[in-house]
Amino acid sequence: MNKPFLITLLLAATVLAGCNQPSSESMGPAQQAGKAVDEAGAKVQSAVQDQVAKADEAADRAREKAREAAAQASRNLDRATAKVGEKVEKAGEKMQEAAR
């Protein structure tokens, strides 16, 4: 092969290799649309993940409040049961005194 032909061939290969480098300006309409769809999908995914995290936090707070409410209800029931027991005991004492 002759030297000028080889140099021309290498120069052409270099130019073509540079042309194949993707850039936002050299993308076709379909590529640009695909990129926009990918970016929008990433934004939606991020937003959904944020909302799921917030919902998880709210559910955790609700579970904790439910536990606290159940514990308070149990304490109130214990107090009410104790008061009923005292009143039944007093009523029993009165019945015994009346029977004497």
C-alpha cells in the first residue's frame, strides 16, 4: 500500500470515530424522546419512593399511637375493675350488717 492512501484511511477512520460520539446535539428525535422518557421515569421513581417513605413513617407513628392508646385503655379498665370490686365489697358488707 502506498503511504498517502494509508494516511488518508487513518484520517477518515479518526473522523468517523469522532462522528460516532453521541452528544445531545447530534441525537435524533427518537433518541431525544427516549432520553426525556428515561429522565421523567427517574423523576417519577424518586417521587414515588419519597411518598412511600413518608407513608411508612406515618404508619409507624400510627402504630405507636395505637399501642399507647391500648396501654391507656388497659390501665383505665384496671382502675374501673378495682372500683367495681370495692363497691361490690362494700355492698356485701352492708348486706352482712343488715342480716345481723
